[in-house]
Amino acid sequence: MENLRDSIIDYMKVHGENEELFLRDLEQIVEREGDLVFPVLLNVFTQLDFNKTEAKEIWNGIIKRRLEMNEAMGRQVNLLTAICDYLLTVRKSFTHPKMVEMSVFENVEHISKCDSLTGLFNRGYFDEALIGEISRSKRYSTEFSVLFFDLDGFKSINDQAGHLAGDLVLKNIGRLIVNEKRAEDIAARYGGDEFIIILPETNKANTLIKAERIRQKIAELPLSLKDRNIHITVSGGIASYPMDSQDGSELVACADRAMYRSKSEGKNQICLYSHDKRRFVRIDFAGPVQVDLVRESIKPMHSNGKGKDISYSGVLFESRTPFEIGEQLKMHMPIPSNIQSMVLMGTVVRVEKFGDSYDIGVAFILFDGKNRKEIISYLKSRGAANPEVSL
């Protein structure tokens, strides 16, 4: 009897919210065990005892009632709702129902959706959520982005410090992601050391800002096990719907490919997916950069920096001023143009402290056709054969 009860509960846990699969497997148990299943099944759901004949009659009545409710309401009705409705209004078996096993139903939804180690959603739930987000974005003509993270050197942590250290890393990164994401974002553990986030109504530029903030905080995460310090970094890739793909699996693959580009270019960074397969080119760029911090209703703050490198998509410069990720900058760049030094707008996406100064990474925005041509021309003049990469 206990084995039968355990089998029923196990099927509930495995199938989670997919009640159709649960009912299908339940039929197989009935074929194997006979009518003895029904009193055990009802006891699991209601904590009430029935004989075999009565229990079978009640269960068949519940299934029939559920089909009637599905048809009347035009949607799938939860099995628990059908049980309550049948026993309260049709058979009237009790007036104060207590749905049990309570411990099972309190945990089964969490078990079916979440990764037990990190507390994030699991891959199965993520796949369903991605389908839902695509449908929502199609309906309302909105965009969203997918951010794919992979830990750098995670295998060596497991090999050198043991699996407890690996688990510690995964737990803490999961906790950090939960704290950093918005309420509407959906974060999941996608694989062993892979994490993925859906960011509804978020374009690539804003996703890059959020991704850089998470990347930087992970790099600064203080971890230790048995007096051994553990340092971990992540590489990430970003792809957006509908720009990069309108298919869920392909969209994830795009973000994954962008992540691998991050790995190939030195790790501990974030790359945007591009349909252009050419390598993302950066050129050394030494020279003064005049920077104005633009804030609404606040007088712009002026600062000077020193250029380090430049690409079609952004610039890296050294500054004594610790700008914050997400702030918008107006930069006077000493790039020769037909009229004067170029003025470009950008968003801070990366801040790294080195001694008394900071490396500030800026992604270009408000990039008009003239500036686009000037940047490409400049990069080509410096030896970049294929400088243009689409954002």
C-alpha cells in the first residue's frame, strides 16, 4: 500500500503542473494495480477513506466533472478545483475540505519549476516561459532580450577545490542574480554552470547595462571555503527578439554564440549577438576624451579622460571620475572628421577600478549616418579590415 502511495506522489512530483501527463500515467498504474489505486489516490488528495467501489465511482465522477467544467469555462480546469467542486456540490461528501497531502502540494509546484541548488527556475520552466514571452511580445508588438551566462573556469574549481566549492559558487551566483534582476525578469539555471535570463520589454543596450552590472558583481563576489578564497568570473551573450530571431530555440542559440565570442575574446565580458559573422574589432585609441555627464534637470558635469581603444560599437577610456553603469555621456572624440572633432553619445556599460583611476566602457547610442561613416573610415585607416559589426 505504501509503495502504491509513494508511486502516486512521485508521479505528481515528476509531472508538476502537467496534469494531463499525470492522468495518463495514472491510467497505467490502474492497469497494473487494479481498483486498489482509487482509495489510495483519493486519500492522497483529500485525507478521506473510501472503499474500492466507492472510491472508483468518486474518481470517475471527478474526471467527468472536470471535463464538464473545461467545456463550460473554455479552458483547462485544475484537478484540485474539480475535486473540490465535485465533493462539495455534486456528491457533498464534506463541508470543510482539507486538500492533502499538504506537504506535497506546497512543494510540488516549487519542485517542478525550480533548481534545488540555486533557487532559480529550471530549464523546463524556462522553455515554457520563453514560449509565453514570445507569444506576449507578438501580441503587443514588443521586444525582449535573452542574456546567457557561462562561468569561466568552473571545471577547474570543481577539480581543484572539490564539488562543495562548486556548489558554493553556484548557490551564491544564483542568489546574486535573484537580487539583481527585476521582478518581471525570469532567471533560470540552464545547465551545469550556465544561467539564462529573459528580460521582457528590454532592448540590447539596456540588457547590456544590466548584464555588465551582474558580471562585475560576480567578479567581486567574496567566496571562500575552508580558508580557501574562490574567485569566479562569467562570460555572457545577449540576443533580442524579434531582431535576432523569432524562434525561441534559435534565440537562445544566438545568445549562446555571443557568449562563446566573449570566451574567445578573453572571458569576463559580455558580447552582443550579431548576424555579421566577422570578428568584433577594437583598435588602440590613445588620445584625450572630453566627457560631459548628461543628467535630466542637472547641469552637465565635465570630466577629462584618456582613450584606450575604440570599435564601431563603443569606446574604452581611462578616467579619474567613477561614472555609474547606465549613465549617459556626451564624448568629444579626437577623431578627424570633415568639420571638427566628433561628438558622440553613449551609455556606460562597464566600470573597472585600477588604482586611482577607472576604465570606463561606453556603448554608442544616437549614432547617425555621418558619424557611422566617420568611425568606419577611421577604423579602416588604422588597419581594421572589417570594422563594422551590427548591434
